[in-house]
Amino acid sequence: MTLRTRMAAVAGVAVALTVVVLAAAQYEAARSTLRGQIDSALRDRATPIESSPPLGGHGGPADGDDHRDKVPPNPFGDAAGKVQYLSPQGTILSSSTTSSQLPVDARAKELAASGTGSYFSDAHVSGVHLRVLTVGLGRRGAAQIARPLTEVDHALQQLLLVLLAVGAVGILVAAVLGGVVARAALAPVSRFTRRTEALTANPDLSQRLEIEGQDELARLARSFNATLDALERSAEAQRHLVADASHELRTPIASLRANIQVLQDADLLPEADRESLRADIIAELDELTALVGDVVELARGSKPSDVVDDVRIDQIVHALVERAERRAGDVVVFRSTLQPTVVSGEPERISRAISNLIGNAHKWSPPGGLIEIGLADGTLSIRDHGAGFDEADLPYVFDRFYRADSARGMPGSGLGLAIVRQAAEAHGGWVTAANAPDGGALVTLSFGPSVVVSDDPGEDSSPVSVALLEHEREPRA
């Protein structure tokens, strides 16, 4: 069932229920009014009967006299109504014929015995529908006044037929109008659907939906356009990544090819030149491996992993600093102030990002320079005492493949800091770069919400396993 059909059906059902309820209310109101008029007439007819003197003298009906000749019978169709008297014992004192006697039930006999009270009831006598009022006459018993409901029933039947006819026509018209309304209401949706189908058939990410008004469809169109914007940015970033990676891969591959071609005539080269070629090939392979690893890491995007764990940031930093000290020897000095901190995330990704920052600080530190590393309140700061960032480069240092002019002659591909930013965003954190007031570069990093823990001496607080760090290398930012 289509949405248009459902909307038309719902509108038809709603109108049908409304028509039925209104028709039932109108019928009940007419019935109550007509029967109320009959009841009022019966009350008026009973008033003189209640105030009339007892029949047959002071003894009244209890004397046992036959009063049928004193109270002339009234046919059911008479405007005055049919009157029938009951003795206190519940017997009929006056009536025209046996066939026209009103029925006397147990309630009427009780009322005649008590002589007080009144009530209305319906009865059928000789096929005639009657409205009967039974009133108490004190010691005289009770009287029953009846009027036929034939005219009332006929009027109600005619009204019911009219209401049924009007209701049927109303429901039919409601169904037709429901279809028209559904078509008109869904016309913008149909246009929206056709437009999105056209975009799907011809995926041109530069196209957008036209937005008209401020209604829900306009909001949906804006959301769809925002999705297209994000998709276009993602596709553009992918194209740039592939183009930049292809460009960066050409240099090591061309160098490898040239060196391998030279090695074909290795027998003609001196031993020292052969060793130099082999060393160059190994270095180029290392650079190519690092570049491919960086590209694969960036291809993961900023989407967080489904598998996360509690990660001790301070232990990762401690292990990475120890490894950097072993590699650097006495070239640089590391000073660390680490607060035990736990975040929820991917240990390898966090370790790679921190390793890139430490390696970048090491690369730009002067001989004997100091690298200061601090971890407090979930924020990691790494500062070197080198030349710092050029002010023109600061807005772009975390972009993919961006390399400052001063770094173009140094090893690297410009992906190290881009990996840091991506890892931070994947964990709901952030990273910033600035120049320290008294010189040197300062990079501040957060991996999202963190918890400061107490480092219990009895707890195993050894650095994280080196297995986590096997993929690390000196970054090339």
C-alpha cells in the first residue's frame, strides 16, 4: 500500500467516524426530544387525574364497585391518551376491552399498593408501541396513562434513513477528497523523490536540491544537501589523498628503480659503491614502507573503532620516551612530568599519535636540546626548543602531505601530524600547535574524556608492552 493510499484511507476513516458519531448524536437528540414531548403530555394528562375525587364516593375503588361505566375508555390513538385505573390490590378497575388493556407488571402493582410515586415505561399492546406513565393515587391505587409512539417511531425511522443516506454520501465524498488531499500534500514529496532518484542515477556530488519555504520538507532538503556536502568533501579528500600519495610514491620508486638498474652492473663497481647502493635501496624501502603505512593509517579516517579499551596514557608516553632516549643517546634530553591518566580508546592508534609527536620534537630539536613532556588533566603537551613553527605554516601543519619550506630537504612525507589529528578526532579529542613564548614548538593533544587515577605502588605499573610499539617509527612531519 502506497503512502498516498494510506493517507486517503486514514482521512476517509476519520471522516467516516466523525459522520457516524454526529449522526448517532443527532438521532439520539431527536429521539430524546420527541419522547420528551410525549412524556410531558402524559404528565399533563396525569395532573387532573391525581387531583380528581375518588371514584364511587368516599369508599373509592376499594368499595368493590364496578366503575367501567363511569370512566369511558379511550382508544390508544386518542390525543388524551389511554387511561387505566388500578386498585390497591393491583387489579384493573376500568378498561374498554380486554384486548386494549395495558399490561400490569409487578412494579405497577407495588406502586398501586403504596399509592405514591410514578414511572415511565414502554409497552406493546395489540401491535401498538405505547409510552406508559404509571402514577400513584394514594388510597385509590394507581392510574396508567398511555399514548402511542407510532408517529414518533415513524419520524425516527425517516430521520434514520436520511442520516444513513447523508452519512454514506459524506463518507464517499470524504474518500474522494482524501485522495485529492493526499495527492496535493504528497506532491512536494514526489518532486523530492524524483530529484533524489535523479541524483542517485547520475551521482554528481556538485548538484543540490532546491529549498522552498520553511516546512518539514525544506528541513529534509537541507539535511540532504548537508549530507551531499559531507559526501563531496569526503570524496574530494579521497581524491587528494590518492593524488598526493601517488605523487609522493613516485620519488622513492624512481630512486629504487635507478639504484636497482645500477646494481645490474654491480660487478663493474667498486665494493664501496656497491655497499652504498645497497644502503640507499634499504633506506628507500624503509621510506616507502613508512609512507605506505601512513597512507593506510589516514585511509582509516576519523571514525572510532568498535573495539576500545581503557588505556593508560602515562604508561604509553613513558615507554615511548624510553625508546626515544635509547635511539637519541645524548643528542637530546627528555624531561617528563606525567599524571596517571586513563582514557577509553585504541591503544595502537593512541601510541602511534604520541610517537609521531615525540619523533617530530626530536627531529626539530637542536643538539643537546631539551624536550619537555607533560601530562595533566587528560591533556598531553610536548615542547621542543628548536626553531618552532613559521607563523604562515601554523594553520596547515596538520594537513595531509603539508611540508614547510624548511622541511622539504628533510626525510618525511608530511603525514605524521595529520595522523595525530585524525587519531585525536577519532577519540573525541583535539590537537593544537603553537610557538612557546620563549622559543620552540608546543603541541597540545587530548584524546577526549579522561580519568586521573592513583598509581598504586603495589599495582603493576610497568610500561606498556613493546609489542604495542613495534609499528612505531620516527615520524616525518
